[in-house]
Amino acid sequence: MASAGQDQWIAHQFPAGYKGWGFDIGAADGIMLSNTLGLEVLGWEILCVEAMHACSPMLRAARKNFMICAVDAHAHEWGEFHFNLENPSAFSSIRPDAARVQATREVRVPVLTLNQILCISGFPRLDLVSIDIEGTELDALMGLDIARWHPRVIVAECWPDSDAAEKMQDYLGPFGYRDMITMDQDHGFLYVGDHWRADRQAVHHGIEAVARPGAGLPLPADEPGGVRPRVRRRDKKDLGSARAT
């Protein structure tokens, strides 16, 4: 269950019964404090992305789609991921904050951009990015072609004792996003601008656009019939074939 109703807020940004496509970056075990598990239960297609290979068995058991890799602005065949030895689920990162974590263990993991993950996933569109990767959320978003995909909702962890939220708004604002809500340490950014570009994007992907009452913003209708991700857990046991060493 999400820590502060993030999944419910996300669902309310779409028409009732909407089945969207989303990324959960930094998904951990896919269950604890998950912003997206409730959406998956409602029929959403969610790709869970996690750098800690030890989470593979839990993700395989609990979620439909997952990938093991780190995410950054630029891809690397292998990168150093730093595990927090005191609590691996907190502050483990490709660039850990030395003020927050003292003892780490480094492992090699593949590092991909969000654009590359989109290509691998085969998603026809991207409605949601939920991202919690311990301080490098903005770096990861820089690896996504936001002008092309413009997910309607971006939920990002922004530590309250930092300027992360301001930097995120500065970056996302020119793409038409507004920081709408704070939920625990997560900020919810909503796509509110450039309606014409949204129309063209819907037409480009062959998705019928519908207007959400009261929002004044065209939204894609339900998912196109028969379109599924090319890579799924039942087809490939582990989407992250490169194992950490």
C-alpha cells in the first residue's frame, strides 16, 4: 500500500476505469509502500524497475512485469550501485548522499535510460512515471524524451530537507507540468500544458483522445485492443538478464 494514498491520487487523474501504462522506478520488492501495486490490480500495465537484484524473487512473485537495472540520464553497460548496508531499501543509489548513508557495498549493474526502457518494454504510451531512487530522480527523468511521451502524471520522491522539489519543477515546468500535491516525501507533477501537442501525440500513436470532465485536457482513451508489452514475466523469467556481480 502507498504510504500516503499516492496510488489513489494517481488514479483520480484519469477517467474512471482507465487502464494505463506506467513505470515504477525504484520498485524495491514491488509491495512495500508501492505507489503502483493498486493500479496494477485495477488493470494497469506497470513495469517495475529495480537495481537491487536481490528483489528479483519478490518482484517475480508479486508483479507482472519487472526489470533489474539502474536508471540514469545516460546509459552504461555497467555502473556502480551502492547498497546501504544498514538498510538496503533506504538511500541505496548509484550516487549515494554521503550525509545520509555511511556504510555501502558496491555492485555492478547495467544502467539504462528511461528512453531505452521504453523501447524494451514496448509500451505504446506512457501515462505514469513513479520514481523513487534516493536522490537521482531528476537525473533519471533527463533520460526520458518528455516532449514526445509527456506522461500525464509524474510522482517523484523529493527529500523535504533539500531543494529537489524546486529543481524538479524548474525542469518539468517548461514541458507543461505543475507540482500539484505533496504526499509524504513524494511530489505529484501533473501535465497541464500544451494541449495541441497532446492532440498531435494522441493522433501519432493512433489513440483516440477523450476529454476528462473539468480538466480541459485531452486524454488517451482506453488502451488499444490487443496491444501488450513485448516483454513480460511469463515470457522471460528475468527481464534484467545481466546479473549484478
